[in-house]
Amino acid sequence: MIKKTILSGIQPSGNLCIGNYLGALKQWNQMQNDYESIFLVVDLHAITTNQVPADLRNRCLSFTAQYIACGINPEQSKIIIQSHVPQHAELMWVLSCLTYQGELSRMTQYKSKSKNLKNINAGLFTYPVLMAADILLYQADLVPVGSDQKQHLELSRDIANKFNLDFNSKNFLIAPEPLIQKNFARIMSLKDGNKKMSKSDPSELSRINLNDNVDEIFNKIKKAKTDTQPLPENENELASRPEAENLLGIYSSLNDQSIKNTINEFSGKNFSEFKEKLASLVVDKISPISSEIKKLLKDEKFIDEVLNNGAQKADKIASAKIKNLKKIIGL
């Protein structure tokens, strides 16, 4: 039986955090057993904002190590740095010529990210087309996305369908389906339960990084924002208590249990008692990952081998796809 292909990626900015782990990496680890898996470090996306070149290179290597430390097996899955496969950019140009300006201007993430910028670069505007190229280049059937990325995936589907229709090439580009995690896919900031936890947030206290030590984890959990009430007695209370919902969700996801069971376990108790348990659980789950990251980063030869192998495997797929695409469009 031919496995379906699944593809996802993370932009190498900031530090990978527990939000990335619970919202993506933990699921990637499980999915690689059931799918042909491609996991990208999307460095071309990162340069839509100003980067220090040496720092960007180091983060790409660090993210590769963090993927592996979180259980992504490079012998089982393809780990690829986006810029190592030039066909991503080549396909993007072709797809850009099929994508209407109006479609891109309606992207909510573009509106959000460009709101406070004085100089809006074209890359920020065409970012979703590159995302489409990432997906369509490898004929991905499924793409794990959060609700905030679903609009971009819908655009990828529209672009694929338009290409197939315009060039009478049925299913040459496969319209991908979203794979949305229903429980705890969106981990919120430790400082604001209404704001998504971000690896690029200026405040280190807003997140637990995958390379945080024990003291840092306990301190961040201790200082995490809460309300003045005891922990809720039922799920209905969570709607008006975002910080409580977030911390209970983190505990539930790390412990692989329903939030209902977590509420039953801590119902009516004080946050101080719960935070001690939560911090201990985070340390238990994250410390082995942190140790493995440090170990992997010392083995540059191994990281280089993983990335070279990933690029070679990707090139075989991408080269064939672009060769056939050029024939179809008349190049």
C-alpha cells in the first residue's frame, strides 16, 4: 500500500518552544510512522524580515538538531533546509504568474504582519505562494496546519486547481488537504492567554524554550499569568478563563490525557499547587529533549550528513517535477 505524503515546516526564527512541540513536533513524531514525511526548515520564508546571516545559518542547524531531538528520525523522514533545494524558488515564480494580486491581499496574516511596518517588502506579500510551492513541489497529500495557516493552505489548493485547469493537466499538481489537530494545537503565551505562544516573542517569560534548563522552566511556570480564582470545576468555566485553559491544556497535552480528566484532577485547587505539578511535568518531558539538542549540536558532521541526505532525496523528487512542469507550460 502506497503511503500518503505529509509535509510541514517551521521558520527558523527565535527559539523553538513548547508551543512548537505540542502544536507540531510531537505530532510529526507520531505521523512519520504512517506517512511519507517531509519536514522543512523554511529559511527562505525567514528572510521576509531582516536577518543576521551567521545567526540564520546557525538557527537552521539548531532547528535541524531540535527536530531530531524531538523524535524526527532522519532515516525515516526527510529533513530539508528549504534553500538547499532551488526548485522551491523556481516553482514559486511559475505559481506567482497564476496567482492574482487580490487573492494575496486578502490573506489575514499579511494584513496582520504588515500593519505596523513602514516598508512592506514584496516577499511578505507573496509569502503564501512560496508556501504553496513548498507543498506542491513534493505532491503532499496532507499538511498539518494550525487554524491560523488554513487560509494559506486553501490558497495552495486554489493555485493547484487553477494550474491543472489552465494547462489541461489533470492532477499534475495535487491539491493538499489540511490536517488540523483538534486538541491543544494552539498553545498560548504564558503572559497572555489570548495571544499565541511565539518563539519570536521579545519576552522570554512568554514561553518555555526546548533548550531551557530546570530552573528556567520552574521560574517561567511560577510567573505564568493566572487569575485569582481556584482552578475550574468544569470545562464550561474555561471560556472566560484563558490563562487557566492554556495551562490546563499544556498539562493535558504533555500527559496525553483529556482536559476533562485534568480538570477533575485539579478542580478547586490553588494555582500554586497546580503550577508545581505542571513545572515538574514540563521538566520531565522537555529536559531529555534539551539534553539531546546539546549533544546533537556538538556533532556537526552528523547534522551535515542529515541535511545533505535530505537535500539529495528532495532534489530527485523536485527535479523530476520541475522538468515535467516546464514541458507542460512551454519552457
